[in-house]
Amino acid sequence: MKRDPTTGSSSAPRRALAGALLSGAAGATVVLIAAGQTWGEGEASAAGAELPVTASGSAVSGLPSALALVGLAALVAVFAVRRTGRTVVSSVLALSGAGSIGAALLGAGDTEALERNAAEVMGLSEAAVSSVSHTGWPWVSAVGGLLLLCAGLLALSYGRQWPAMSGRYERAGRRAERRRPGTTDADRPEDIWRALDRGEDPT
């Protein structure tokens, strides 16, 4: 039994659509969750006193979560635009993922947020931070950014073959108007004659 080569090619955009939706939504969710977790830990010391301090992902950098929200909005907007607009929005989605990866990797070894928290906790701007360690959450955030990037690349590759919400609703609206009983278009002579045949006054 021979396999129709057009079947595989026609199903590829559908698989890409499902993959982009899943990876984009999952990626944005992972980045947002990681932003609220602890990225760095240490001990703040000043005047012989020591206190533990931590820094969350949002304290280290607000960029990953902001880009995740931009990417999520772009993922939705992909289906609301067409042609060139879809390419632009898909590029924004991919760039959001790439930016999230870069910001997460830069924050993986950051100590400035810990130093700021140490100064607040100790009430001294010269408070020192020792025993600094970092968790794996920056890398989790980078994985979320990678998923966003994959969604953007899928949209760039297959987005032109995906359906658009606006076009579907416009076509549905036109069909509903054509099927609506008792409506005529005064600019069309054939509708005027049909109305006269039915005994209606087209004026």
C-alpha cells in the first residue's frame, strides 16, 4: 500500500501548530514560576552579626518574566494577524525566548541581588555577603526560554499555513448574512426583483 506524500506534508503544519502552542505556553509558565523561586543564597555579615539572605529570580532580574509575558502575548497574536504581521509577531516570540535564555544565564551567577538584600537586612550599605551559593532555578528559567524560542521558530517556519482567527470569523459573518431570511441589498437589482416577486416593497 502506497502512502500519499501529500498527507505527511499537510499534517506537518498541524503538528507544528500543536507543538508551538504547547511549548510556548509551557515555556512562559516555567519562566514565570522560576522567577518567583530562590536563585541565590548567602550569609550577610556586619559588625560581628550574621544573617541568612536569599534572592529570588525577580530580584536578580525582572527581564525573564517580562519577556515571558511578551512571548505569551505574541503566541496569541500569531493567530490574529496574517502574512507579514504574522512573521513579525513570530519573530517577537522567538526573540522573547532568546532574551529569556540570555537573562537567565546571566543571572545564574549574580551576587548583586544578594548584596542589596544584605544591605537591607543589616541596615548597613557595607554589609558583606559570604558563603554564596546558587540554585538550579536560573537553569530552569533558561529551559522555559528555550521552549519559547522553539515556539517562535515553529511559527516562523509554519505560521503562514496556520489559520487566522479574524479570517474565520469574517467568513462566518458573511455566510450568516447571506443566509439571513428576509434581507435584501438595495444596491443589487436581482434582489429588488426577487423582493417584488415575493410581493414585498423593496423601498
